[in-house]
Amino acid sequence: MSLLQRRPERNVLPACEKLGLAFLPYFPLASGLLTGKYHRGQTPASGTRLAGMPAERSAGLLNDGNFDVLDQLSVFASERGHTLLELAMSWLATRPAMGSIIAVLPARIR
């Protein structure tokens, strides 16, 4: 679950909340898309998660639809003095039943 993949909000999170269960998001930073390190029309840098994926799998993430959403989210975050990464993590933290958010952050953030 992430800002780009929100399906669990429909049924899973309400069920977790009702049953008193914690939810742990899988790929909370959308394989790095929500860190701001990938850009439309650019090949992923060597050593990144998406550079190591098979082309057909990374193409499912590096598409115009996702970059359109990323552009809008980046503007939203920037207008409020935050980064896309801060928005992605804080949004997850506000979801009901969120038990923990485990993500490997980019080296420049650590």
C-alpha cells in the first residue's frame, strides 16, 4: 500500500480496524517512486531497485499515469514545505490500523 497503490483502503484497512489488527504496508514507497529519485523519461540509475527489475515489471511502475500522480503529489507537498517522501510516509502514518511503516530510505536521507 502506498499513495500510488491504495486498494487496501477499500476493504483491508476497515477489516483490520474492526478486528483490532495492525496492517503493515508492502512497498510503502512504491519501489522508490515516492522518494523522488525517479523521473519521467529517464532510465533508473544503476544500483536502484527499479534498475535491477526486469523491464516489463519496471515499465508497470515507470509509466505516465504514475508520473502524472507523482507530479501532482510533488506540487502538493512542495506548496506545504515538504518533500514527496515526507508526504508518502506521513500519509501512511495517518491511515487507520497502520501498525508500522518499514522502508529503506535513500542514502541521502539517512
